[in-house]
Amino acid sequence: MEEQLKTHVSIQRGFSTPPLHRCWSCCAAARFHCPFCSPQSFRPAKSRAAVKEHLENHLKQAFHIGEYLVHRCGLGCRAQPHYHCLYCLTTLTTKVNLTNHIPACIRAQQDRGQELLRAVLRRRRQTAAEGGGASLDQDGDDVTSGPQSDPPPVCGSRRTQTVQTDLDKPQDCDEFYFMTLVKLFKRLSPHKKTGVRMAMERILFEAAFQ
């Protein structure tokens, strides 16, 4: 998603739009272009006001998901005006098609991520076995042949015990925190769930790698 935001102008955070500047390259009269349309789709205008009025139509036709807007693209990526997926390079001609595509695309991305993780863990286990060191379990944690250590502590409170009666037992405080959010998350509509997932993934990505 972050790569899409960097590479395609039609995906914008919130209600922001790219700044409008006079064109000195292809317009003899230094006109203003629509950032989401080619000159063939929208004729460059003499004033910013005319382009801003045109952008209002883009806002009405935009696809809203989480904190992002996917504007209808007329830049000539394909013959018809279309929308770009936030997660892959697919383009779709209607908001209905995009609505149906995104949940499946998210699941496919998650499946690929899980397969990559499994491949990394297999490589780590193989490396550890060849090096004669400690082996790794399926989650990538060190496993020693000595006495078993005590399980990691779980947040000790009555509330913890109450939640555990309804959910699988968390292994640590981090798991407990996220498991307390499950019931609230399940109350959301599928569309809202998609937006929440995107927002959480973006926040975690930025916290981990930026």
C-alpha cells in the first residue's frame, strides 16, 4: 500500500489533493492540469478555480477506505476511467468492482506474507540444524534440550481471567491486549473492518520500519 501511495497520484490520504501549478511544458498559455486526468480527459484550465471545481467531482466519485481516498483515474493507464487498488497493481472500472476486489486482495497478500514467513522460518531452522546450534520451533523461537522454562507470564488480573474464558489463552500481555479487541472488531461491518485493518497495518509498518 505504501508503495502504491508513492507511485500513483490517484490514491490520496484524507481529502488532500496534489498542489496545482501552472504548466509551462505542454501548455502554451500556462494552464492548470487536473492531477488525476490526462489533457485528453480534462482540458487544462486557465484558472485554479476551474480545476478545483473539477476536483469536487473527483471527490464525489472517489472510493473511501479507512483514511484514504482512491480517486477515479483518467491518466490513460487504461482505455476507460478506473480506480487503482491500494494493495496491488489491479485497476477496476467501478467502485463496486473495487469494493469486491479489496477483501480478496487483502487475503491474498496475507497468504503470501504467511508463506514468506514460513519459508524464512524453514531457512532459519535449516541453518540452525546445520550449525549445530539450538533448533527453532515453528514460530522461530529457540528451543533448547535442557529443562523446560516456565511459560511467559500473563497479565495477572481478574479481567484477564474473564477474557480467557471466552478466548484462547494469551501467552503474554501483548497477545492479551489484541485479544481484548477481537469482540469489538467483530461488531464492525466488512467495509469498516477493511479500513481498520489497513490503518492498523500502516501504523505497525511505520512504527517498525520508519
